[in-house]
Amino acid sequence: MADIINLLPDSVANQIAAGEVVQRPASVVKEMMENCIDAGASRIEVHIFDAGKAGIQVVDNGQGMSGTDARLCFERHATSKIHDTHDLNAIATMGFRGEALASIAAVAEVTLISRRAEDEMGTKVSIAGSKVIEHTAVAAPSGTNFFVRNLFFNVPARRRFLKSTSVELKHIVSEFQRVALANPQVAMRLTSDGATLYDLSESNRKERVLGIFGLRLEKSLLPITVHTDIVTIEGYIGTPKSAKRRAGEQFLFVNARYMRSPALNRAIYSAFEKLIASDSMPIFFIFFSVDPATIDVNIHPQKTEIKFENDQVIWQLLHSAVREALGKHSGMPQIDFNAPPLTSGSFFPPSSFFSISEQERTEFYSALPDSELGRISLPNFSAPGDRHVAVPSRMNDYPSETAARPAAGGNILQIANRYIAAEANGRLMVIDQHRAHARVLYERLTASAPSSSLSQGLATPVTISITPAQRATLREFMEEVGKIGFSLRQRDDATLEILAVPLWLNVEKCAELVASMLDDNEELGDTSHTEAWDAYLRRLAFSAAIKRGEALTAPRMHSLFQDLFACTAPAVDPRGNPTYVLLNEEGISKLFLSQSAK
Ligand code: ADP
Ligand code: MG
């Protein structure tokens, strides 16, 4: 019997590959625009005819191609961007597979005219269904000009499968927007059947956002910036007010590449929790920069899903950065001394005479008794008889409790063993001691995780029982909590021993706490790991925080104020509830007015 395995001719293989790369006209726009970026263009023109079904033209002023390259670029796996596997680990260009042009040329008629600045003549190559029809020298401006006609002319099934003109155009517009947002330094124009849809000049990130989505957005954008060794996060989130009922302006980019990430979306959504209705969606434009070696862009053919090596840390950083931006924007709840703790609903009053600006916050902070440590003071709650264990400072020696600062600069008062009130610059500030301390601990936990962890060994290990389901993920769990100072050991199938706990944790409570963390772990099982992790940290922060009903000395109250205002997001506790309220004179007099009106 004859052999039955054939090698597919290239043209057929390319057509098969095209099924993945070229799903619709918008895919062509995306691939071509990315090639222009990779070619260092400072200007890109995209002209669309009949939503790309009739034609797509992409013109750039980038580096151009030599005569040979202009022909070779249509070959499968033809790429100038990687040479060996080593390059694969540090991809800095948008494309790298060398399959886009081969795929496009397999299912359309393509004309390419390109010239490098250093060449006298340019090159023209025409190709249709992978067959070269023309290859000649021509006079041409420097840069590259691709014209793609009759997409899917040889794949009638796919052509019929294309959606209405308006749907295809919408896809093209969103691909254009993504490339445009990621590359504000490049001027870009998009036309559709001769009408200009976008004409974006070379600009910065904010101008580009406004150029695309309209100046009306300007007042709604809150900046985000985080710089760490592993990631830089920059961009904008919309104010809670600008959130919408439909998903619209939500963009994540990593190294100037658009990406989708349900997990990172959740980091943002959860930071907005309780600030917007549960069915509305915040606006965001977030740009991550990481070492290309720490991401894998290769896991999805469309390359919009990206895997980060440090996903957990990045999740945390993003979450707190969004929180911080929101906190700065307007953190202040309405004051009500008798009300039960604020639980849900909007706590930002519409016309907020209680609002506090960044400047006011600084003023308030500086009105506090002088601290030798300035804003870097670490939590210290080691007053005599205190159940919380002191956390040694890594940066500085914290003055011991005997050197407790005098309450110079202002009176401080505990109300109902639950709130702490102080006057600052003619305003009354009331903090919720439990929530405020939870915020302080939470930031400490998220800042120190996963590297540093200070723990205290237990003289007698505490045991708790575990279920078979919990046992399944126990090893991971122990590793996780190990990072923040827990040391656990599995004694047998049904028992877990706690050998050490974080320094600041109240030892009596540790069994209860670990048990509830195990429950969280099980419940959250399938959801994102980082989410589960965040849930632990929140729970930890709350359970270790100063309780409601706990009497505090003046020095402790002062340190709590200081520690709170050294946080990045002092206005909210780790669950998003307000930590303090602020009332100015006008606000106080309004309270009297409403009182007398009754
Ligand atoms: P990839 O982008 O993955 O390398 P493509 O099929 O998209 O693969 O492109 C193949 C090659 O063609 C690129 O590596 C590049 O050398 C060249 N090329 C494509 N578009 C342009 C352009 N606009 N300007 C200059 N060179 C280009
Ligand atoms: Mg490419």
C-alpha cells in the first residue's frame, strides 16, 4: 500500500494558518499597524473601503524593506524580528511569528510598495492567493504601503461569514484604538470610504486618550502611577461617576501591547467595589511595563492573553493603585455619629461639603504632633499590656512607648472606645479605629508580601482539623501563608499544626484565623489565585486590627493617626469602607440647621 502522508503545499498551509490569524478585516488592520510600529514609523495612515471587505490600505513612513525582503516577507515564518530561541524570551516587537503577511497573502490580493530611505528605488510586489504576480522596482516614497483587496476572495465560506458593514467597521475601529492608545508618539489617521474617522497627531498618553474618546473625558480621568522593580503601572481610571452600564473604555496594555486579563479587570473592579453600582463598569486605560522576559505573550494565537511571571504581586499593586487614586479623588463619607458602621451604598455625598483634598490631607497630617520619623513610621502598638506585639521597624528605631510623644499640637479624644476625634485646621476629623488600623495592617501585609515576614514561634503548637477537600490544596496554601509569617505543618490526614504566626498577630486568635483562611481557600478554589490571596490578607488585617470597644491611650491614638496617613490609601479600609470622616465648620453648622428644622 502506498504511503498516505502528504506534505501540504505552502499555499494550502498558509490558507489554514490564515484561519487563525485573519478572522476578519480588523485582523488585517491590526497586524499591518503593528508591523508599522515595529518598523519605527512615526506616522501611519489606514484607509478602509467597504469596512475592509473591498480594501484595506496601510501606509507608513517607517524603515521600509529591501527588494528581497519585500518578496520574502510573504513567506511563512519570514520575520526580521527573531533569529533564535534566545530572542523568543525577550520579545520587544509586536510581531515575531512571521505569519501575518503570509496568512493575509494567502486569502487576499496584496500589493506592497516599499522603499528604505537609503535605497534609490523602491520595490513593488503583487501577490494573490500566495502567488507572486509582479515583482518590480518602482519609484516610491520611503516607507511601506500595503494594499489588501478582496479579502477571502478564494475562501467563499469565510467571505459570506463576514458580518454587516457596521459590525466589521466597529471591529476595525477598536483595533485601531488599541494600537493608537498604546503608541501615542505615533501620528495616526483612519478613514472609511474617504471619510476621516480619526486624525491623531503625535502626542502624549493623556492627549491620545482624549483625542480618541473626546475631551469630555478630561475631567473624569484620575492618574495612576506605580514604579517598582518588577513593574511600572501608569495610566488613568475614570471617576466612579463616569462608570457606565456597558463595557466601553476599558483597556489594559503590557509593553505597549493590548491585552485582555479577566484577573486584572477584577483587581480594578474590586477596587471600585461599593463606589459604583454593581452593574456599572469603570473606565480604565492602564499601561504595564515589565521586563519582556517576565511575560509570556505566546499562549494565545491572537496574543491578547498574556501571562505574567509576577501576576500576584502585579494584581496587588494594581488594586492598591486604583484604590489610592480613588481615595485621593474624594475619600470622604458623610458624618453621622450615631449611625451604625457604614456598610453599603454610596458614601460619597453628591455635593460633598465634607470632601477633603490632597492638600487638606497634607495640612491635616502636618498639624499632627511632629514625628521624628515623618511619614515612614511603621505600625507600633506596643503600649504596655498591649495584646499586639511590636513590629520592629526595618527603617528606623521607633521611639519606645516610654518616649511617647506629648499630645502637643492638638487634643485627641476617644469616643465610645470606637472612634478617635481630633481637630485639625478648624476641621473635625473622626477616624474609626478598627477600620483605620485594618488599613494600616493591610498595607503592611501587601507591602511586605511576599518577601519579608517576621514571625513568632508558638511555645506549644496549636492544632486545627482539616477536611479532605482542604487537604488537596494544603501544600500551596502553606507556602502562601508562609510568605507572611505563618509556619504550618500537616500532622496527619486530618490535623494541621500551627508552629508560628506573624509577629503582629494576636496568638489567641490564630487557630480561628487559619481555619477561616482555609475556608476561603476552598471557596475560592477555582477563582483566581490572587483573589484568594487578597481575601486572606484582608481577613488577616481585620482580625488583627484594634477592636471596636478597645480603650486606647493617647500615644497609641497618635500613632494610629500617623500610621494611617502614611498609607497610600488612608481613606478606605481594605473592604472599601471609609476609615474617617471630616467635618468643616460649614458642615457643623449645617448639622445644627437640620437639627432645628425638625
Ligand atoms: P512578524 O511581524 O511576526 O515578523 P509579519 O508577517 O507581520 O511577521 O511580517 C514579516 C516581516 O515583514 C517583518 O518581520 C518585517 O521584517 C517585514 N515587514 C512587515 N511589515 C513591514 C512594514 N510596514 N515596514 C517594514 N517592514 C515590514
Ligand atoms: Mg507582524
